Amino acid sequence: MESTILFGGVMGLLPMLSDAETRSISAENPDGAKGGGARAIPEEKSPASRLGEGWKVRPCITLQPGQTVRLAEIEGPGIIQHIWMTVDPKAYRDCVLRFYWDGESEPSVEVPLGDFFANGHGLRYNVNSIPVAVNPSGGFNCYWPMPFRQKAGVTLESQHRDPIPGFYYQITYSLTQVPEQAAYFHAQWRRSMTSRRRPEHTIVDGVRGRGHYVGTFLAWTQLSNGWWGEGEIKFYIDGDRDYPTICGTGTEDYFGGAWCFGGETYSTAFLGYPLYRKEPGEVPRHALYRWHVLDPIRFQRDLRVTIQALGWWPDGKFQPLTDDIASVAYWYQTEPHAPFPQLPPPEERWSR
């Protein structure tokens, strides 16, 4: 019954009882142990020094330069159900989230912290969707279900040059049986500069195995005047080479808008354009998301996803654009997964 509740997502099943056990990891209970919370003893300078043990003593941690913090090490089977985090925006592109399933040596998720929660460009803005919500002022929430059978590991590496104080986090999970047909969650970050010769950004490539694609996030930096989103998204599925099986009709169309967005931003349950930033002295920056929750893209053997960067010439012909595009691809698949491309260093992740 627990697996039905977790993977069905139906409100009507909430009253049903279950043998699952709920646990949660935070700075106050670093290993999620039963009865393991609020055990830190306050030091003299602590705000809780007059209250003593059992109060709010260790709600957050400081991220040290070059340090990889193991946020969670969970023995399965189980499923991560909710992740909440908040930190100063200087960590958004300089800190990297990684998830490991069932003892694998290479991560199934490797994404800069902010981009994982659809906050790109190192900027903070609100996102009002079902799988991901970013609330005032910078409360990151993730509801992607993440099943594991033997072990789950979550790390955060700080590549920032200075210490970053005030990193708060909460990872809530359920210890329960995982259905045989449940696949593993994956997410990968990429960035490229499109060219006039080939105005195309690869969102993901080299995916091998059986699974389904469930989401796209783009942090798009516009480097040309005029409309920038005439390009199409393309899904190359199970052996497609020159021609895709699924082909969109335009960037704004794929993200649920139309007619160049009409200058408006929006954030809805499964798709949105939450950021359009054009300030004096800055290049225009955009952020867009599309969650394939009700319409997952199924693949049996392999998958590649690309998006074009096209505008218009004055004569009514398409103009190839040289734009700066960063993306996160989200998908579920069987393990093992193909190796990810090497993540660029911080200076190659910083926003323009």
C-alpha cells in the first residue's frame, strides 16, 4: 500500500495506513536516527545557551571552501520524499549537489545547487510548481520521488573561495519497500555557447538504459537583440540519429507559452517562465521549466535531447543565435547509467 501511495500521488489515498517509517535528516539530526534530533549541547556563545540541550542549538552548518559535506547516508530500502534547503545565493552556482544510489561510485545527480531547484544564473526568484517550489526568501523545495533499494547518499561540495555560513537543510524520507518497476532519479547540468554554424544546445546525451524523461530547466542568457526563442526542442529516442521522434514548435511553446510570451512571466504547476531579467548594464537573462509529470517521455534504450537558439533576420528568415544556455535534465532510468560529462569548474559556471 505504501508504494501505491508514494507513486500514485492521489490525495484520496492519504487516509490509508502503512508500515512505512518516516525519518528526516537535518543539522539537528544528521543521521536521521529515531530519537536522534535536538541532541546538540549549546556552547556559551550559542543563542540557546540559556535554554540548554533539546532546544534550537544546531539548525544549520557552515560550508567550508573545498569541503564536501555528506548531507545524508541512508540505508534502504526507501524513498526520499521532500528536500528543503536555503543558503546565501553565492552558493547557488559555486556549490554542487550530488546523489548516489545503492553504493554507486559515480553520481546519478550532479547539478549546481541553485539550478537543481530551477534558480539559474546564481539568482534568487520564486518558483510555484508541484515538483519544485522556491518560496520567499529563497526556500528551496523538491518533491521529486527518489526511490533506492540499498543505500542513498547525498553530498554538497562547496567550491566557493570563502566559508558560506547559514546552510540549512532538511531531507525527509520513508523507509519502505520499493516496487520492482521503480526506476532511479537522475539529473544532469550542462552549459554551452551556441554558434551561428550550429545554433543548438545539448540538454542531455548518452543516456543508456530504460526509463522516462521528466523535466527540463533552462537558464538562458540572451546575447542578441530581439526575440531569442524561435528554436525547437527535439527528443531523439531509441536509435534516432538525424531526425527526432518528438519535435517541438518553438521554445516558448515547449514551456507552455505562446507568441514570444507577450512580455509576461508565469509559474504554474508543471511549466513556467519565472524569470525575465533585463537591467541597465546587464545582458537579458531568462529562466524556464517544463515538468513532464503527466506526460513523461518514455525510452527503452537511449535518449538525446537538444534545443535550438533561433531568432529572426530583418528579411523574415531565421537567424542563428550565439546565446549562452545552461540546462538541467531530469529523468528516471534503470541502473547502471552512462558516465556524465565532467562538470565545469566554478568560473565556467558563473553567470555573465
